[in-house]
Amino acid sequence: MANKEKLAEVFVSALGIPPEEVEAAEFKATRQWDSVGHVNLMNAIEESFDISLEPDDIMDFKSFKVGLEILGRYDLESR
Amino acid sequence: MIWNLDKFECAPAVVTDEGRLVDYTELRCLCDEWAAKVPTRSLVFLLVGNNLDSLVAYVACLNHGIVPLMLDAKIDGQLLQRFIEVYRPDFIWRPGENGYVLEKGLRTSDLGHPELFKDLALLLTTSGSTGSPKLVRQSYENIKANTQSIVEYLKLTSTERPITTLPMNYTYGLSIINSHLAVGATILLTEKSIMQREFWNFFTEQGATSFGGVPYTYEMLDKLMFFRRKLPSLRTMTQAGGKILPTLHQKFAEYAQREGKNFVVMYGQCEATARMSYLPPERALDKVGSMGVVIPGGKFSLIDADGSVINEPDVTGELVYEGANVTLGYAECADDLSKGDERHGRLETGDMAKRDADGFYYIAGRKKRFLKIFGNRVNLDETERLIKGAFPGLDCACGGVDDKMKIFIVVDENHGMESVRDFVAEKTHLNFTAFEIVPVALIPKNASGKTLYSEL
């Protein structure tokens, strides 16, 4: 599965939002994406992509779009 | 008057993350201006965030005999309406489109509130999250006494620069403000969370010396690999709002020791203004899991089921606190605001605790049915009532542990599990990850219809 679709699925399950809201999802603007939701989302991403996110990336991960860029910097292909 | 702001003259009182610096003289002037618009002994709802407008209004109220009820600026509209109907405030200070506005209280009847008890200083919610309008009534003496104790045991001086990590309508967040204004320290005001880069930029630029956190804050810091951060200005981390996991306590205490900082575990309740105990930082490592010893000026005792005092170590009993910071009592309607002191300095905490042979206390459980979720008290019975009210015919029971409530429901085709979880999250204003829905065939009950929680 492409990373974008995979990330979208993680957003849906970790934040409990409908798939059509994923692309526009933003930290603090999306209802369930507060600090608590953020930790939950980061943990879910680490688990499903089998990576460990750097603290800087955790803090920069403010939207679906930015998140996708951040994930692009991790070595996902080899997994 | 709670604070003598003039005493600190041109020392900085507040720095905001927007770069605004307010010294103590200016803070006093801002407060005088604010208070000039509101008659003394008025009841005012303050809808607050960690911003200058909220801080000025709060300080103005307390220094000028105006009684505020502190509410989150993001409060649910229905819940706010309920508070207005029950308590009939004279004014509401709330954020508008172009900054804060002072509105006339929306009177639902021609009746205002009755005369406020002369010593009543401040009102705070208990478990406002489940919609209960129950408030804690704090007196001027309560706030002064608790502030004095905190200043003493944390050894606070004017050189402190605490950064805000907790809401101002939350007793712990408020106690940080109270105690630091009392010593002429500088409060770093930000609404950013520790999950945001802007928070840490502000922290470093302004040289923050301390912050407070509930257990969940420390879990987040751990996730952010806080220990890798270079924070030379940081002196003290305090923890309250629920029992921290011993593993995290250990980790932060070790970090503090290694880096020459203080990690201070504390215990308190809104009913005792804020703080009742603290674990001296030099004992943080050899007393992991302990909430420490009683604060200066207070007294703890443990009471067994028969009401007699427990003197032996390591025996669990209900924790009873005595001190000048024990609040006046609760209010459940406007008439209660004229009530006097109902507790007379003695508080049965509802927490079960034991004391070790060295005199250190450990929380062992709770007498009442509530959980602490991200530092907020959430009453389990009230949550059940909320669910049953919104989903007629649905049988449910709430249990679980702190930060993770289990909601047992009898699933039928009319009520999805997700809709219950989302409903509770929305009503309590807490993230839905705190709630786990457990489908069951039936809720076990005894002959008289009482839920048998132990069988769930």
C-alpha cells in the first residue's frame, strides 16, 4: 500500500475522524487532534510504519500534508 | 487584598509569548482599571486562557473583593448556560472577536445572586467536565495560607520564571500563578503546549526556571525525549493532578539528580485550595511512588473505617487534612454563595493512603467513584447518568483506571459503540482515547438494582 493511503488509515483510526477529513486535518484545529490525540497519533504512526520519530519531527507534524513530507524523510521502502 | 503588587515596582511580572512585558507597577494599574468597571462583591464569570487579559481580570478580582468563577474560555456553550442559570453572575468576561469583553450577566430571572459571604474569594469547578454545576468555595485566607506554604516549601524567590503548562481555571495552574506573584517572580504566559516548537522556543528565549505537569504531561515529555534537551535555565519540575507512574517518577527524579534540577511530586485537591503535600526533591529518588509529607502549616492523619486514628506505619486509611487552606465548602446553587465556613479547617480527602515508617505518605486508592483523566476529575456515576440521558434505554456502567475509563455497555443495534465514546469525549472535553468501550451481555446488578462493579 502506498504510504499516503497507509497514513490516511492511521489518521482515521488514531484520531477517529472520517476519511474525507484526513487531507485537511490540522493539529489543534481538528477536534480530536489535541496534545493527547497527538501522542496517540504519533504512537500509531510509529507502530504501523515501524519507525521511531525524532522529537523535532513530532513537534513539526502539524498536518496531514506536512506529516507526509516528514515521513518521506524516513527510510520506509526497505521495510 | 491578596497581593501587594506595588512592592515589586518595575520588576517584570508577566512576559507573554507575543512579546509583551508587564512590570508589577503596570500590572497593578491594569488591575485597577479593570476593577473600576466592576462593583466590589460582584460575581463574575472569567472565561480564561493563559493570556494577559485573563491574568489581569483574575488578579483584579482577587485584589478588589470581586468574586470570580474561573472557567475555560473553550467551555461548552450549553454548560456555560447552565452555570449562568444556576449562579446568576453580574458580569461575564469572555473573549470576543476583537479581544476580551465584559458583558452584563445574562440574567435568566430578575433575581440576582444573594449577597456573597464576606470571606468568599474565588469559585472553582470540581468536575465541571461532566456538567455538574458543583463549585468549591475558596476564601481569601485559604489562598493566602496555601500560597505561603507553597512559597516556603518550594523556596520561591523573585528570580523564578515559571512557564505556563496548565490552564488558569485549574487549581494547580492557578496555584502556580498565586505563589509566584506573591514573591515578585515573572510569569511566562503561553497557550502553546509542550507538543509545539513555539513553546520550547519561548521557554529557551525567556529562560524559564520551572513548570508544572499532571502525570500525562510527563508521559508526553518522555515521548518527546525531554531528557535529550538542553535546558540550562530549568530549575524545578513539579508534578500533581494524580499519581504519576513509579517508572516515570524514577526517570524524572534521576534526570533531575543528574542535571542538578529539582523534581517535586506533590498532592492536593481543589477542596484544599491546591496543595496538601510535597515530596522534598532530595528524597525524590529514595521515595519513588510517594506523595511526600504534609506542607508547612498543615497536618495529616489517617482514619480507619471505625473513625479511629491509625498510628502504626503501612496501614491504609482515609487521609484527613487539617490546615488554613481547607476551603469553606461546596456550592451547588446561588444561595450557597452566602454560606460561611462549613469545614472549619478539616478535610476528609476521600483518598485512601498509608504512611511509611519514615513518615512519608502513599496514595493507595479512592473512596469515591471518580477517575483522574489527564489531571481532571471525572465522576463515574455522573458519566453513567450522562450516557443514559443521551441514549435512552442503553444500560451502562463506568469503571477503569486514571487516564483510561472503561465504559461497559450492553450493545444493541440502536447504539453504536463509537457514538457513545464520541459523545462522552465531547461532553467531557477530553480526548476520546481516554475512553474505552467494552461491550457486555448485561450489567451485573444486585437484587435492589445496584450495579456490581466488582463483577465487571
